[in-house]
Amino acid sequence: MRLTTAELVQRAATLAAEATEAGRVRILGITGPPGAGKSSLATALVGGLVPGTAVVVGMDGFHLSNAVLEAHGSRARKGAVDTFDDAGYATLIDRLADRVPGGPPVYAPEFRREIEEPIAAGTEITGEPLVITEGNYLLAAGGAWPAARSRMAEVWYVDLPDGERLRRLVARHRSFGKSLPDAEEWAGGTDQRNADLIAATRAEADLLVEWV
């Protein structure tokens, strides 16, 4: 479904209003393949809502560290579904979904692309009624991913034609230091294998978004 930012902001505002009325946080998930625009959409939603209404918590904060990936022999597959702490992510989503107004802050890790590592307690969640969480595997069937998804009010799947998505991925990888050949190899290899897995979950989303 082709939707404008304003239309998506209005849908998010409705979830926030429901959260306020119920006295419980609502969690909106945004998923889709690498390079589809998940982070950009999450940022746009927060910017379009009344300040203090929403905060973004990225699934990428639960990347396993490079040291752990090296120990597991998984460094070359970083970003695959088994290279995340899915149980830790599900626990955080539980904590956020159970929050009540006036409760103590909750701190979430965030992923820093400039160092390719997660950072503990990088995001503070205070009184926001809407938590927007974005990441690749929100609709994945194995591990603890379904437990996390069960606490989300809605999950939106962001779609983008592969040509444009791959162009964005290559540009992103280059902006963080990869050469053009390395960027193209990673986008067409590791990223694409992950994208194929994520695409298989598309039908499980509450809303398919072709973001305009």
C-alpha cells in the first residue's frame, strides 16, 4: 500500500492515543529487508508526532559483539538472524510493554555503525506512550522473536524495489568505509541472503508499506 509520511504518522498517533488511554505503552514494530528504509521511517514518525510521544528502540542494539562473533566463527555473517541476542531483545520488549506512566526509565542498547558495535544503555525510554522498534527479524518464526512480536500492537513491513534498495545499501556500506567492490559484495551476498529470509515473513505483517 502506497502511503505518505503524514498518513503513517496519523496511524502512529492513533496507537499513541490508545496507549495513553490504557495507561500502558504501545509498541509499533517496523520491519523489512536491509536498506528498505526502516530507520528513516521510524525517525520520520517520531519527528511527525508531538514531541515526547514516541521513542525509537532499534533491534540492532542486540547485535552480538564482534568479539563474540569471532569466537563463534560468525563474523563474516554478521547481520544474519542467529547473530543477534534475540532473547535479550524479547526481554526488553516485555519490559517496555509492561511500563506504566511515571515508572522509572528503561535503557536500551543501540548499534553504532561507525564502530560496528552495540553500545549498552544508548537509548533512554522515559514517559513516551509509543515505542517504535525497527529491525530485520521482527516477524521471524524461530527463537525468541515470536515472543517479542507478541507484545507489539502492530508490525509494519516496509517494501522497496530491490534495485533501489541495493543502491542504498551499497551507498551506506561505502559511507562507513567499505570500498565499492566490498560494499557491492556484502550487499549482494550477506545482506541479500538475509533479505530473502525476511521477505518470507512479509505476509505476517499488519501493514505492508510502500513508503512514498
